[in-house]
Amino acid sequence: MNTSLDEVIDALRASLLENDRLRRQNERLTSTATEPLAIIGIGCRFPGGADDPESLWRLIAEGRDAMTGPPADRGWENHPAYDPGHQGAFLTGAGDFDAGFFRISPREALAMDPQQRLLLEVSWEAIERGGVDPLSLRSTRTGVFVGGATQEYGVLLGGSSENTDGYAITGLPASIMSGRIAYLLGLEGPALTVDTACSSSLVALHLAAQSLRGGECDLALVGGVLVLTAPTIYGEFDSQGGSASDGRCKAFADGADGTGWG
């Protein structure tokens, strides 16, 4: 078969254009894989009154101890595992929530695990602190990566006389921790909740970085949450001799005698 000179030139031109496209694509992928990820906003709630990054920094810089006895606002006093001598780093006002701000009815808010409520508030604050209007993220490729696990709030709801019918199905599952944030803000990136025990938040951060570098999302909300709604875990660790006598971890020390919670 005869091939004209024009056809050969066209084929060479197409080959050069394709090579150039592949080169630029490779440069873009290489750049994406090595470009540093920027943290543009932070929101937090920590014990010791550290309800924003500045307060957390002061708490650390001053070397203050945020460990206290059991919280007095969670109704633990009649729980079989309750011990007034237990120590922990507990959030104050963990049940507080401005439902109206998020256009959530009081009945639905009651059915929501306090961890969901906390994540909504802190996510909103983190976005605002990054200089972004949270509502402007609707329909964007923003991901949500949360380290957390279901606690015992469902047990409390089951024993309550309050009517939360129809809302517990979205108020209690761990999967909804990330999903509710994505739903509220209309985000279209990945939304997942990770439970790898004590490393959950770190794994969530790792997955968010992978998602950003892989082009699955353009922006990511990453966080972790833990609000104990009952002291059951203290009883479990006590029975195994796993609770530190003063509630403080002393990893690798000769005086290490168990774990602390915070």
C-alpha cells in the first residue's frame, strides 16, 4: 500500500502532539505528588477550655494539666462503672449544640450522637478560619475524612422517654459523622469515617492526603472526635488492670501502670 508524504507528515505531527501531551501530563502528576499540602484553617474543642487553636497553644505553652475527675453533666453517677476517682481529659459542655444555626430541629438534634454535633460545629469553624464561606463549598470536590467510632449514645436514647422516632437511623451510625457534614454543605468529594482505634485521626489524615494527591478531591476536611457518653470503658480497663492509677499515661517509663483517657 502506498503512503503519501502528506500522510506520513500528519502521522508524525500527531505522534509529536501526543508525546507532548503525555509529557505535560507526567509533569503535572509528578508535581501533584510532591507539592506540599497546605492547612488553611483549624477548628478544635479540647479539654482545659481549649476551644480554638489559640487556646490550645496557650494550654500547651503553659504546660497546664487538663485532666480532671468525671464530668458532672453526663449522668454517670448511677452507672455501674462510675468511680469518682477516675481521671480523664473531658470536654466541658459536650452536649451543647446550636441546632437552629444548622437548621436542625430539636427532636433530630436530640437523636444525634454528640460527636456528630461537635463535628458540625468544628468543621464550620475550621472552614471560616481558612477565610472561606462554608456555604460557598456547595457542589465542590471537597472531601470529608473523620476518625471516630460510635459510642453508647444509642443506649441512652433507648432508655429515654423522649420521642426520637425516625431520626436515630441517621443520628447514631459512625458513617454519618462524615456524611452529615458533606450533606449539610453539599460537598461532592469522598466522605468517610475511619475507625482504627487510637490511630483513627492519623489514618484519616493519611487518606485525605492520598485523596488530594490522587485528584479525588480539591479540598479536604480532616478531623477526629471522641466523646464518651458512658464510663463503661473505664470499667472494662479496670477489670483488666489496664487503667493508670492517676489517669495518666507513662509510656516507656518504669512507673507505667496503664492507660489514660483524653
